[in-house]
Amino acid sequence: MPTLSDFSATTLEGSDQDLSAYAGKVVLVVNTASQCGFTPQLGGLEELYRTYADQGLVVLGFPCNQFGGQEPNTEEQIGAFCERNYGVSFPMFAKVDVNGDDAHPLYDWLKSEKGGLLGSKIKWNFAKFLVGRDGQVVKRFSPTTEPAKLTDDIEKALAA
């Protein structure tokens, strides 16, 4: 059975990152965008990361330009924007597709583990997937779910 550790992704800086680096941690995977109505959630995601990092939480941001062209920036611009405007210090990755033929394999797996209202499709930017310490998907949250509303689920996953 696949786990988060079976995947890799390219960082904003262009290097390959084996996601097994996060084995044993609770991971929140989020598709992000710089020009989305939900973009202010980056601040809340950073707050979660800072609050729970010492207990084993990591947030992984995956910019995506598939929804309304809301992430037109280069990887360098994305990193600067997220850090400057929201103090983002959690790991960010290169732009990915989350739906369709070119979807990143990580997102194909996440969607197959926890379908949403649109089945295996991601509806919009800021869809969130909580992955437990065992590398399995625990829960999926809609783009409209504010990061602060995830604390109970994160705390349960951290305690498991």
C-alpha cells in the first residue's frame, strides 16, 4: 500500500525532494496560489506550522495554476511572495498540476485515498490533505476550510 514516502517532488529551488524525508511526521499537503481569494490562508498555514512543528507537523505547499490562472508566477517569485507577505517558512515545491493527465503522482494518490465532493478531482486551490505519521491519508479538507479549523484533527494525528 503506497504511503507519502513513496513520492518525491521538486522544490521551489529546483532540487528533487524525496518525501520520505517527512516519514514519521504528520503532514498537511496543500495546493496553493498567490492570486486566489484563499491566498490569505497561507498565514494560517504558517501559524499551524509554527505552532505544531516541534510536535512533528510539517506543511507542504504545492503551487498550482490550474484554477483561474491564479498562480502565474515563477518559482522564484512564488517563494518571495509567500515569504514577504505571509512569512512562509514551511517547505514549498515547484508548481504542479493536481488534476488531469499531467497531475503530479502525489496528487493522484491523495485523491484516490480521499475523494471529495467532486470525486477524484480537486475543486480549487487550498484543498488540504492531512497525512498521519504512518504516511496514510487521514482526512481531506475543502479549500474553504480555514487552517485554524484543522487544529483538532492535527492534534489527534500528532497524538496517534
